[in-house]
Amino acid sequence: MEIVVSNKSSHPLYEQIATQIKAAIMSGELKAGEAIPSVRSLAKSLHISILTVQKAYSTLQEDGFIETTAGKGCYVSVQNQDFYLEEQQKKIEEKFSEAIEIAHTYGITLDKLVDLLTLLYQEDS
């Protein structure tokens, strides 16, 4: 798993880290029970503060993506598939809400929006 962060992003570094680890877990790149890099090693490899990585890991733990065992490290939580599916659906709903808001602003009807989504979905398959 490769994590890339940018100081030029509008998102804080800890959020960039947390988002990339979540994506790796949800895609199956990181499996349940698998160890993730230690706070120190990730901070060192990214050339950032340990506190930044700790905040990212804390966020991931609060969201149920990782578990921390004192003296042993951080591991991908053994969550059921429904949990990950729920997270993915929540992310899609956020994007749909944005699209709906834009559609309302520009007077695009629901039918046109559905047609556009269908077209884009089929092109990507």
C-alpha cells in the first residue's frame, strides 16, 4: 500500500492519510487483521509529524476501520462486509447529493439526471 500526501491539497494531511487507508481497506487491498505501518514508520516515510499520523489513525479507529493494540501496533479491523458496504454507499450518497444540488441550480430534471448517470455508468463498465 502506497500513501501519497500533498501540502497543496485542500484536505489536511491526516485526512489524506485516513482516506487512502480507508480506500485500501474497502477495496480489499488491506485485509482484515492485516497490520498497517506503525505511526513512526509512516511519519518517517512521508516526512511528516508523528502527531499527524496519530490523528489519522485515531480517526480510522473512531470510524471502526482499524484497531490498535498497545505494544503490537495497528491492524485492519475485522469488520463484516455490511460495514464496508455501508461506508461505500455513504460516500456515493454524498456525491449524489452534490450532483442533485447542481442539477437543481441549473434546472436539470430528474429524468435527465438519471439518463446522464445511466450513460456514465454504462460507459465505465
